[in-house]
Amino acid sequence: MTSAFKSKLLYLGLPIALALGLFMPDWAIFLGIISLAKGLVVLGLMLLWRTGLVSFGQGLFYGAGAYTVGILPQYVPISDAFLLVLISAAGAGLIAFGLGFLLRRYREIFFAMLCMAFSMIFYGILVKSESLGSTDGFNVVQTSYLGYTPAEPIEMQRILYATTALVAWLACLFVNRYLGSTMGRLTRAIKDNELRVEYLGFSAKVAVHFKFVVAAVLAGAGGALAAIAIGHVDPEMVWWIQSGEFVFVTILSGVGNVIAPLVGSVVFEILRTFAIEYAPQAWQFVVGGCLLAVIMFLPGGLWSLIERSREGRDDGNSAR
Amino acid sequence: MTAILRAESLYKSFGAVNAADNINVSIDEGEVIGVIGANGAGKTTFVNMVTGYLAPTSGKLYFYDRDITGFNPKSATEIGICRSFQIPQLFSTGTTFENLMVAMGVAEEGAMPFWKPLDTEERMARCEEILSRYEILEYRDQIAQTLPQGVRKLLDIAMASVHNPKMLMLDEPTSGVTAAEKFSIMDIVVTALRQQDVTILFVEHDMEIVSRYATRVLAFYDGRIIADAKPEDALADEQVRQFVIGETAHAIAAG
């Protein structure tokens, strides 16, 4: 896939596709918001994945973002969605910055399990905190958008979709820019040969720490947007199964392009929605079967389908 | 001459084994040091300590009179001590060009390394120039793990050289390559590094290479330096002939 085509996709294709989402039927708007919000988390996981790291604890940052949106307006007169998302993302990043000093020393399964351990500690705290609604959670107050408070629920959903789409697009632009930078190019380098990275004069630990914080910021933003959309937060958002779902979607998506996590997330939400609709007793079987099929037949994820078709077309053109 | 590197009473032990046993040596700017010794003599341990991979058990290391004892690889690289490896350390899934570009990007990284693009036209042109200087431009787009051993060695050294090192330590730069390639690799490397005014220290088993390229030889045996002299004198040394080159006592007596 040429870089010109990738640029076209990112700067033209993606914003158009996201904008077209505004014309979705009412029932699909909520699905779109949740897909993109979770896609943000997966985008962060993609960064770690490329470095050879898997986090089974992104639910921690997703939940931290969500709970920030829930808690903050109770104490501070802030209801603007943009500001809340910004603060939630920064808060999640701050947590990751602190945890990163420990986690950056670990790799492979130890990194994955430590991430999960921290997310489960947070889960435990939430479950035991009656002031935070314990296992039931609590409702999130209605947000405004740059001073405008939508009157109708569906209007609110469409504005929130536009907000989520904008955040997702900006996040893709940032991550794409980052991946093209020296530090971004160290993602694969660290996976390949950490010793060489150190002997080039760059700390692999610092690079991992930075990626971990970026992934957390994205997860925090995703959690905040999801909380606004759902209007409720509960400890399930931090639960390890939620973190596992993010890893699932990363495998489904593939890590070949910054757009892949959004595509994968949308596909996953559609798959799950229809599986629950048509096979309410066996929807996990359907979703699990799909993951199995992807691992066996598309180890590069759904994105590899696009890459293959593109390469096929390029080969065809050169043959002509 | 200014001393670029000084080791004082350097010891390194692994349990009961002394890999470095009271090493005292001073290396001047511009020298080309050949380090010889049998396997396990302590050559690579010495390189590992200077480049921060291993911390000495005791003793001191000075780089331009600055105490660098216990520096880590990143810190050693930053002050200008770079290295290549016996087994080339490359980014195996990247191309030759990508490997060198990443090395250059890190070396030239200033503020905002997470934002400035790596692939600038100017850097890409310089990258090709360096590949050309090391005579591996034809392998530009080949994945590193599929490169021939000689090319891997050259790329490893080229990556180490882009940080503008003051001292470059080459760990067996010609090991694993054919006899025919050895001299051409050393010619390319020494010529390229001389252009950068780099002090070179190379670990080598081939005495012909040592005689031809080194201006001074350090011979290691059992963690100690048993000879420190010009190549012709060091290679004629009785202990070196016995413990490093492996000549029999009879052959040494016969001259």
C-alpha cells in the first residue's frame, strides 16, 4: 500500500466516512459512538502491540476516563463535553505516567499481567466504594457542547457522535504523525532489538513509557465519550473482560494502519449487536468463532484484507 | 596525545571467574587498537564494561578524564562511545535503509522526537550516502534478517557510526565472513571511520587483520593484559605466541 494512498485514506477517506455516519438511522448512532470510543482504546493498544507489548488492563484507563466524567461535574461546575473529555484523557494519562515507571521495566506476559493486576485493583476499589455506587455505578449528568445543550435525546446523540468522530479523527492524525517520527519508528525497533535501541543512545524504557501514556490518554478519552453516551458508569468498564475485549478487537482489526482500530471496532460492535439479536443464547459462540477464524485465516487482522486487495490492484496495474 | 580512555585497576568477576583482572590501560585519541586473545580471555568483557553493558566489580573507567564507571549503554553512547557487535544487532524486520534511518533519527534527535518526521528528504539523502560509503547501497531495500553476514556487519558498524562517536569499539568485525571479504570489510570500515576522526578499538582473532590495521595491540589472557605494544612487537611476544596465537613451546624456542 503506497503512502499516497494511506494519506488519502487518512485525510480524505476517514473524515468523509465519519461524516457520513451522521446520516445513520437513529438506532445506529449510539452504536457508532460506542464503536469509535472503543476504537480510541484500540488505537492506543495498537501502539503497544507494535512495540511487542499487550496490555490486558486498558479497562483501567477506559474506566478512569468514564468515572472522571461521572465524578467531576458533581464537584466542579463543568458540563462541557470537550473539556470533560480533555480532563478525563489527561487524568488517565497521569495515572499511566505514574504506573509507567514500574511497567516499563517489564515485557511480554509480565507486562500484560501487571496491567491487568492494576486494572483489577481499581475494579476492587470501585466495587467497595459505596459513594461511587459500588457495583451499580451511578448516572452521568447531561453534558453541553461549547455552551449548547441539546434539548432532544437524539439531537444530543448526533452531536455526541460528531464530537466522538472528531476526537477519533484527530487521534488518528496524531498517532499517524507519531508513528512517522523517530520515536514512533522505534516501536518496531524495540520489538525487534531493544539492545540496539539502547546502543543507539535512546532509552527503550522511556519510549515504552511514552507509548503507555499515549495509549492511556486515548483510552481515557474513549471511556469519557462512552460514559457520556451511555449516561452511566459502573465497575464493569474496568473489569478484565472489558480489557480482554479491547485486545480481541486489536487482533480483529490488525495493526497495519491507524484507521484499522476504528474499522475493527465498528465491525466488532456490529457483529456483537447482530449476534445478540439473532442468537441471544449463543452470541459468545458466534463472536468467539469469528475471532478464531480471523486468527486462522487473517493473522494480520481485517486491515490485511484491505492491504491485500490494494496490493492486488497495484500488481494488476503494473502488469497492464 | 590526549588520553581518550583510561582504565584503572579494573576488575570483573563472575562468581569464581575473573573476566577482568586488574586491567590498567590508557588509549590515546586517533589510535587504532587491536584487541587479541583466546576465547574467554576477557576481550569482550572489557568492551562490555567500557560501553556500559557490564558494570565493573571494582576499578575506574575514564573517558577524557570523566569518570564513566557504571554508565549504562545509553549514557555511554551519548558521550561518544559507540559499538558494534560480534553478532550484528539489527532491527531484523526492517530494511537496510530503515535500520540506518532509525539510527540517524535517534542520533540527530533534538526536541520533540515524537513529532518531527523521521523521513526528511535531506536525511534520506544522507542515509543513502552513508550506505554508499559502506558499499551496501545495493541492499537498500532488503530486509535485514535476509542480508549476507558481511553486509550485516557493515550495517551494524554504519549504525554505530552515525552518532558521531569519538570512540568506536568493534567486536570481531570480520567474524563469520569469508576470508576474501575480511580485508575489504576492514578497508571500508577503517576508511569510513578515519574520515570521522574516530578512535577505533577492534577485537579480532585474525592476526593478519591485526597486523595490517592496528597501530597498537592489547593482548588479553585470563582477564589480564599480557602485552601492550605495536603489532610487530606484540605478535612476537613469547606469551602472546603461546597463549594467544597458540604456538607450542617447541615452535617458540625454534623462533
